[in-house]
Amino acid sequence: CLPANQERFANGKLVTVQFHPSAQVVMTAGHDRSVSLFQVDGIRNPKIQSIYLESFPIYKARFSVDGEQVIATGTHHSMFFVYDMMAGNIIPIPKVRGVEERFLRNFELSPDGSFMLLIGTSGYLHLLSMKTKELVSTMKVNGRCTASAFTPDSSKIYSYSKEGEVFIWDVRSRKCLHKFEDEGSLEGTCIAVSKNNQYVACGSSSGVVNLYTTDVCLKEHRPKPVKAVMNLVTSATCVTFNPTTEILAVASRDADEAVKLV
């Protein structure tokens, strides 16, 4: 296959590559302050458009669940941008009232399209309404939160702390339902929940990825993983399941070609 973004390679590091939820479109975004959209036909992959965000190197960009918006956070900013694809408008969200953070970088979107979860500093998690981009509630984990994931039905959030603990939150009541220790984790780095809600994968700085069944995670404080994936030798920076929960991809951005499919 041709490079998806062959009509416009980025001038800096790419931080996001994501397929549109319903159209044959791929988005790239990165440190060169731009978000680009390409029609994926496998022949030419023509560029649809590029949006330039002045003095805003992008940390992360995501399509909204309905595919009508792109949300982008910066590397050193407390604001973020929403690009309305239908209207063609770039909407800056300068400050979310009630969120006192110097930088807003990492975030997750709930699968039902209702919420945006901002992962703040000092263990704070800010739940925003996707419709209004206003604060709904704030939760806090012990220590520092490094990664979070919604369950497929958007009812729960798994938050992984730097100290290797996973906190399970109820989205509706914003209460902590349970917490467990990720076995052998020195520092949590990434987490994913499978689409059928059967498994949870926890990746740590040692490169080990532990796979748990969700029912064990909800009951036990020190659950035993069904499998420990030891193939990475550098910090696991990405874990993700394929849509049918048959394959788990684990990757590390600290080494070239450190991608394993389990």
C-alpha cells in the first residue's frame, strides 16, 4: 500500500493517525501544528484538507464518535481546539471552568459520544460533556494518573496510576467501584479494554503487558493475569484490541518497529 499521507507528509513528528469512524478517511496530526485528512482509496489517497493551528504543536487528536468533530490538544497548552467538519470551523476552547490545569494533553472520548475525559496532573480526572465541553465532575486517583479507558458501554472508566494501581469508576455516580494492583508493575503507562468487555490490558514501563479478564478486575485486589506479554523490552506506550477481540497489539515508541500482535 502507498503511504496514507503521501500527498502531504508532516514536517515534524506524527502523534496521531486515526481512521474516521464511518467514512474512508484517515487523519494525521503532529508537532508541525497541523491536522490533515486524506481520502483512503489505496491508489492515490488524495488529501482532502489540512488545518493549521498556529503555535500549537499537537499532542493528541481524535475524531468524535459521530465523526463530525476533531478534538486536538497541544503539547504545552491549557486550551484545546475543536474542528467542526460539517461547518468547517475551528473552535478554540480557551478555558474549561473548574479545571485548573497548566497543560491539557491526554484525553479519552466515551464510546457513546457523551463524555470527554481529561487526564490532569496530580491524579485528577476531569469529566466533560461532549456537547457543551463543560465540566461535569472531577475524580481523583491516589498518585498520578498516566492512562484511562472507558468500557465499551461507557458505564465505567479504568484509570491506571503511575504507581501501578488501576481504579475503576462508575461514570454515572463518579464513585470509585474498585481498585486493584497490576501485578509486577513498577510504573503504569497504558491501558485498554476490549470491545466485548471481556479483557483489560495494562502496559507498564518495563515493557510487560498484563492481560486480565474484567470480572476478576472488578472483584480482586491482586488479580492474576491470564497472560503476561513479555515481548517488548522498552516501555509499553500503546495497547489496543482489534474490534473482534481476537488480537491485542502492543507497541513501544522507544524503539524502532517495536510492535507485537498477540
